[in-house]
Amino acid sequence: MIELTDIAYVRSGAADLEGAVRFATDVVGLQHVDGGEPGVAHLRADGRHHCLAFVEGVSGVIASAFTVADPGALALAETELETRGFRVWRGSADDARSRRVGEVIGFDDPFGNRIELVCGQQTLASPVVPGRGSGITEFGHLCLDAPDVADAHRFWSTTFNARASDWIGDAACLMRIDEVHHKLAVFRGDEPGLCHVNFQVAELDDVFRNWHHLQERGVEIEMGPGRHPQSGAVFLYFLGPEGLTYEYSYGVRRITDEAAWRPRYFDPAEPGSIDMWLGPTQKPLTQPQAPHPQLVPEGIRP
Ligand SMILES: O=C(O)c1cccc(O)c1O
Ligand SMILES: [Fe+2]
């Protein structure tokens, strides 16, 4: 079993790099870390050098990345994935440099989502300088799509150390890799893709201040403000450029007594199973951000 220690970053193609960066800084409130690399923009939310990278070119998610402990763990992960029948890509020194990690490997999960595993993700010593005062404190979680949520859970919990924290029937599985209720979620969808990226904010007030700010800017609100009964977090989903859905949330549950926690099974048909405040869905969570076309070669799956 491969032990994931944290989420690392999402890497996405951006047809309009400047527009994607402007939205991520001026609207979402991330920091643009200028790495002097033409065609690549790094966005920072917390200690990590970046948790979102835009690469100029065709739109679409390039990879969702997780950290493992060290180069030894990464080498073991590479072997284990190959043993399990996955074709593993090992990134070059340039690939690692662009990602601000020591080493990187990649593979396609059984549902067609490109996953990267890294070690040595760079931490920046300087304080975060937010692009806007949206109150972001941390890259919270990432959410992938897969056609069968139970299959996805089986994959993530047997290949990796992910554990189900809660289920929304066959619609979603929320999984933890540390104390945070979930850092990885899988939603049911016909196609692979990135459902959303989540950023935690410092205060409840931030969610509502951001809601007003987004509305004034004409940003498309997809759902919320509402409260998830699973993590207990107050949330707001909105649509950014390049098809990327962002989520702000405040107050995510931490599971401190690992042995005592039992996953719960919510009924997706129950009103309130996603938003216990029963708020209107302004727009159903749109299609996930589709995988980058050049990076989903046929036949790479085991
Ligand atoms: O935070 C949650 O519990 C949650 C529930 C459903 C869907 C999500 O995206 C979530 O983050
Ligand atoms: Fe979420």
C-alpha cells in the first residue's frame, strides 16, 4: 500500500493563461508566485510553493498530485503501481523543477484521471501575499469524477491509504488521508475529470463576504452558500475560467479519533444531503473540468 501524506497541487492547461491567473488572484484570492518560467503560472494558497499551476495551451486538467514521504517512498510507489499493472511515467528533472518538487511520477487511475505522486514539494518561507483578501488559509481538497464511486473507493483505499469518511450513496465518497475529513473526494460522473478544487477560508464571514464579492463581479455561483452535512463545512461553489470549479469552505471537520470514526451513508435523494440548509442549486455542479486531451492516450489503463 502506498502512503499518501498530503495533496500537493492541481496542474491545468489554460487557453487564456493571463485570464486564468487574473481570476485566480483578483477573484479567488490566491498569490501568483512568479517563477520566471514562460507559459507556466504558479498559484499559492499556503506554505506550499503552489497548489495550482496553469500551463498555457489547451484547456483541461493535466494532473492532480499527492505527496509521499521521500524519494524512497516514491520509488516503492513506482514499483507497486507497475506491479499492479499501471504504466508509470517518471518525470524528468525539468518536469520536477516546473512542479517545484524533488521527483515526480505519474499514472492514469482506472477511471482515466491523471494522477501525479511527488516527493520534496517546495515550501516557501515567506508569508502568503493573497491576491485579494478572501481569507484563504489552505488548499483544502480536490475532487475527481469516476463512473462508479464504490470502484473508485476500492481503488483509492487498497492502492493507497485513503479511508472513506462519508458516503453520499452512490453519488460521492469523501476520503481522508490525514485528520482532515476529506482531502480527496470522488463524485459520480460519466467521464473522468476534476469536479472542483477546494480552499479553506479563515472565518464564516469570509464565505459570505466572498459570496457578495463574486456576485458583484458577475461570477457564476454554482451552489451555496450552504452547509455540507458530511464535513460540517459552510461552502460556496463558483465557476472560474478554463472550466475549473472552485469551492470555498469554512469549518471542515477533523477526525481526531481515527479508531472511533465510522463512515456514514447519506441518501443523495434526500433534500439536504449536500446542503443541509436546503438552499437552491443555482446551477448543478457543471461538468467537471475535462482531462487535457493530449494527456489521455488510449490504452494506458491497466
Ligand atoms: O465538505 C463536504 O462535506 C462536502 C460534501 C459534498 C460535496 C463536497 O464538495 C464537499 O466538500
Ligand atoms: Fe468539496
